[in-house]
Amino acid sequence: MRIAVGTKDFQTIATHGGRTRRFLVYEAEAGFDPVETVRIELGEEEVLHLCGDGRPHPIDAVRVVVTGSSGAGFVAHMRRRGIEPVTTLETDPVRAIRGWFAGTLAPAPEPEHPHDHHDGADHQDGHHRDGERPAGI
């Protein structure tokens, strides 16, 4: 099965799924080590937070997407694409995939504010971008 892990640097799981631009894609099965097969780097206009449901997307080839957090809009968007969204406190992509298969993956807490902007808001309003939180948030 293909699993995508949203990262901020192709090493550490990003904390905001909808704004993530870098994904590691793994072939993975329970009981076996995940194998990285491809890296996806999205353009700013391709981030999942802004991409509509009606057009094809590079993430469409996966069954599961793992991120550090996500809002209700992101979750609904992934489910409409037939992708299971998973959030976690884990920062290592391989450990996250192993934990997901084992049923031991610690989920991320609910975000402090909903990220289900249906108006295409671009987070220029001081919210975090690309997995980074501004000081004081």
C-alpha cells in the first residue's frame, strides 16, 4: 500500500497537513519496513489546503496520508479523494508508519483553531505556514 508522509524537510513530519509542500511516499505493509519510493514537492498553488476536489493531484495515488495535524476541512478533503488522513505527534516518518500498522501511533491533538477554510484563505493572517508556528502561538 502507498502511504504519503507530509514533511517540512523530507525528514521530519510537518505539523500542518493542508499547507505541507513536501511528501515522502512509501510502499508499506504490516510487518515489513516501509520503503521510500518517491518524493513529491508541490508548488504553492498545489498545497492540499488550496487544491479543489475536482482536479487530479499527485497525492491521489496513496491510500493513507500522515501529517502532524489537520483540520476538519483537510480530513474531509482527503476522505473525498479516498485517502485516509492520519495525524500524529511522531516526527519520524518510518516510525509513524510502523506505529500506524501496529495501532500504537499517538494521534496529534485537535488544532487550536479549525483549518477548514473553504474560501481558499492563504494563512497570510499570522497563522503558521509549512509546519512552523510563529512566536506566541
